[in-house]
Amino acid sequence: MPGINRPVPSAPRAVAHPERPAPLPHRAVTAVVYCEGQFGEQDGKTANGLVRRSERYEIVSVIDSTLAGRDAGDVLDGAAAGIPIVTDLDAAIAAHGAVPDYLICGVAPADGLLSPAQRLVLLEGIARGMHIINGLHEFLADDVEFAAAALLAGVTILDIRRPKPTAELHLYSGRIDAVTCPRIAVLGTDGAIGKRTTAILLVDALRAVGIRAVLVGTGQTTIIQGGRYGVALDALVPQFCSGEVEHQVVRAFEAEDPDVIIVEGQGALSHPAYLTSAHILRGSKPQGVIVQHAPTRLVRGDFPMSPMPTVGSEIALIEAFADTSVIGITVNHEGMLDAEIGAVIDEYEAAYGVVATDPLTRPRERLVAMVLAAFPALAATAQRGDDALVG
């Protein structure tokens, strides 16, 4: 078996990797999420996201032996989701009563590579006839061992981060200036801090009051969840990054005629290891930015040599870098009691003069208020939605 950091020879394209899995007839597409030792943690963010939202797959279980026996939703948010956490693949199959259709790699380490133990689990899934969804930087369809195993088992491997051919990528064109609805980017002070979750909850909250909101994803998890518009930004050659963000926003605008477009953030503008926030700001040209921050986090996730910025320094950097304004602050409450969350929200609102909230513990109406305070013209749309609901 190849070592984790050694390149492997390219294999013939024996494995199909379509843009999205074809739906199976007459039933839901079922999936097990593999997240050994990482579920509920920063490096388990893909699994965490799929438990909270999956429009493409029915998630039947999560593999993490350290939490086996618990409900995945209870671990994440203190509310059962009906998704059991199991010890291994045998237990996942037994719990479902059949072999699920897909095995999704739910870990997202900083290096984007599989360990030898993780390889074995995914290869076992292939041997049992399960298709593989892989969101890592390592392309399993090009790995000789995986390609041969998949060909023998008659299954597919979908490498989510595989970019389109260069001829199909987009340079920045300026077409973003023809998008007339507001764009709001959900950025943050670190990676794996909850930007995607906040973006999804914001879209839900706006739609609930009649505002047509569309999400544009910029990471692999949003694509796996079933997002219609998005690109795995950190897998692209930098020359095309801002252009691909622009392209996805324009696609969403032209196809959906939305009232507002929400753009998922990546990393942090201040992060020394990531440049993706810069491309998001340039490509989507948001009129407003929401900053997600974890007040108790002292160092960057996976980068302990890098201290966390303050929310104030991140706001200043964003507003200096781009022609935009920070319209709200959202709190990641890791390690905080409810009273501490409330105190931080009050502190941020007083210090920065914007609406602040915790999307997971406070009413979703706070997210709507954040947007309406910055874009009051949307209030008429929300009112029409309320009238329609009453009627």
C-alpha cells in the first residue's frame, strides 16, 4: 500500500467520476459517513455538515468508534437527528440492514491526505460494493489501488475537489457587476469555525420570511451536501479562483432571480495558510460581510503556531482589503456557557454597532434582522412573504 505522502502512479480512468451521483430509481440514495476519531471536531467538518444538512444523500450512520452508541445530532447540537454513530463498517451495515449505496469520507485534515488506516476503511467499503465520495486533495480515482478495486467491484469514485478541465474554467470577467441583488459573504477568523453552517442557516432564515435567498458554496462539503451552485475553491489554480467564484454567483443570479445571494467563506483573510477569502471578496464583490468568530479559540485550528486574530482586527482587514462593510458578527460557541454567549453578543453589538448572534443557540430571526438592518429594501420582500403566509 502506498505511503501517505508518496505519489502513486496514475491509473487509467477505470472509475467514473461524474459531477454528481446519478439518483437510484425509486428510493433514496443512502450513505455512511466515515469520520473515525474526528466527529464533532474541527477536522470532522465534512461529517458534521452532512449530519446537519444533506439534500443529496440519506445519511444512515456515522463511523466513529470513540462516540459509538450515541446519536450524531445529539453530539453536535444536543438534539437527536436519528443518525446513529457506529463502531465500524460492519456495524453500519448491520444498523441499516443492507449495504448503503455510498461511503463518504467525512474527515477533512489540513493536509488533505488519507492515513493508511483510513485507506483501509475506504477500500473495505469498495469491496462491499459501496461507491466512494472523497472530498480530500488526494484524488483516489487516480490511485492505482483504489482504481483497480473500484473497477473490480463495479463502483465509482467521485473526487469532489477535482477541478474541471482548464478550458472550462473562468477568469474574472467583470460580469459580477451585472448582478443586481445584494451579495453577502460569510467570512471568519479561522478555518472550520462554522462559516458554512451559518451561511446555510442564514439562507433558511431568509427563505422562511419570504426572501428568495440562494447559497453559493466555495468548499467541498457544500457540494457534497447537494448545493446547486459552488466550486471547491482551494483545489483551483489561483489564476481562476476569483473568476470561478464570479461565475457561480452569476449562474445563481441568472437561474434563480434571487433577492439576495449568500456566499460561503473559506479560511480567513488573515490566515497565513489560506488565500481563499481574498478570492471570494474579489470574485463575488459582496456589499456586506458577516464575520464568524470563536471567542474561546486561542490558536488557529491545525495551526497552533498561529494565534487567533481578534474579531475587530479581522473586520478592519476585510474592510481595508475590499470595498465592502461588515454587517454582522456570528459567534461559534465552542467551550462557552449560555450566559457567556449572551455576554459576548452584547459586547460585540456595543463595540461594533452591528447585529451579533449565535446562529445555533439564538432565534434565527436575529440573522434576518442582521440582513434587514444592512439592506432595508429587502424588508418589503419579507413583508410580501408574511402576507402570502397569512393569506
